[in-house]
Amino acid sequence: MQFTEIRDGLSDFFRKHDYWLLPLLRSLTAFLVLLLSVLNFTRGITGGVFLLLIFMTILASFLPWSVIPMEAGVLLLYCLYRSSLELALSAAVFFLLLTLVQSAFRGGYAVLIALMPLAFLFHIPYVLPMIAGLSLGLVAAVPIALGTMLYYFLRLIAVKLGAEAGGSGVEELASRYGELFLEYIGNREMVLLLFTLLLCFLAVFVIRSIPFDYSWYAAVLAGALLSLAAVFLGSGFLAGHSLLSELGAVATSLGTAVLYILFVHDADYRRTEKLQFEDDSYFYYVKAVPKRRSR
């Protein structure tokens, strides 16, 4: 069986059963985001936390995609509150700032804020900027940036959870909050990855918007090459990362993006036709590119 037959069969199946597949997909995504967030950024999962996680997973199936980052924020705050009120307050302020920034742009795509940390955990952070650049609007740059900042904040919180707590006086608390803030904004790795991912997104978005053959493939390739160049030039900022691991991350992201193109934008440029017609007011010159089909 050819790839096009498999793809078209899956596409037909999804169209016929999207009324239950979409809620199921939302639930699975929510479960993965919530579970990995708790396991990687808190002190672990307990029975009560797991029950809350399951409830939120079921709830996500009835609500829009944008509820997933909200659920993740609530669950993380609950887990942090059980471990450290100080870090829970820091996280609450940070989450509030993210919400205000995202709301100010009113562009949607808020689910990307929750998916970016997931992509980092799977070591493929470049795949979401590539796919977003192909299919979403320019405003998607905002949740991509916020999701990247969220990942590094949660990673810092996880480190602080494992450290010994200091005094509880006002001066000690103010000092620790200041140290947390300075350590976060001074993270050069975060700045490098933030710049690289936004550069990748913008390159893909601009190139795929230019009407030429194989523009989507050229867009993701350009995004991958620019990402590699940016990471190579700033490799001194990548603490604990090797260039080889970043090369693997970019290559895996590129392969995933190409697979995405084959499923949603598989144009057969070899059968391109140029059509001309007119009406009472205009002459029309149309370039028609057929989709690749199995039948």
C-alpha cells in the first residue's frame, strides 16, 4: 500500500469520526502535558494529584484547546503549593504575566504555550515553530515565545525545589525572590533558544508565503538551516547541550515537519496547470497545482 493511500484513508476516517476523535485527541494531549509537567517540574505525583490530573484530562475533552495551558497552570500551582509556598507565589505571578501578554494579542493559539515545554522535554523544540510557520498566522510567534520562557522558568523552579530552603524572614524572602528573578533573566541559553525559535518561525512563515514550487519544503529547510546557524554561533551559551544533540533535535524536527507537509500540503507540482479566463471586468491568470491523491 502506498503512502498516499494510507494518508487518504486516515484523512477520510478522521473526517467521518471527528466528532469523537477531536475530543479524544484533546484529552490525550492534556494528559500528556499535565503528566509530564508534574513529573518533570514538581516533586512527583501523588494519589490526589493523579486524581486531579484525570479529572482535568476528562474535562479537556469538552472544552477548547486553549484550556490545556490553564489546566497545566492550575495543576502546577497546586503541586508547588504543597511543596513550597514561596515558589508557588513566584509561579503564580509568572503565570499571570504570561496570561496578560497572551490576552493582549488576542491571537489565539494559546495551546502552544503548553506544547512548547512538551517539545523541549522530547528534545524537538524546533518542530512547533516550523509547523506553526507553515499553518498559523504571524501572531503565533507570541505563544511560541511565551512557551519557551515558561519551560525555562519551570526548569528553574524544579531546581529550586531540590535546594535547601533558607530563612522565612522578610529580608530573606525578598533576597531569594530577587535571586530567582536575576537567575531567570540572566539565562543566556534561554535568550539564545528564544531568538533561534522565533527566527525559525519567521523564516518558515515568510518563505512559505512566497508563491513558488515546493515553497513549504524550502521554508522548513531554511528554518532548520537558520536554527543550526544560530545555535552554532551561540553554542557557548548552551549549558549541558552539545552541538551534536542540537543537530539531532533540528534534524528530527525537520523530518517531523516534512511528514506534516506530506499529510496536509502534498501538492503535485509536476502536473501544474496555468489557466486563463475572463469576465466582464477582469482577466484571470491562475496557476493550479493539484493535490497528490491515491485515486
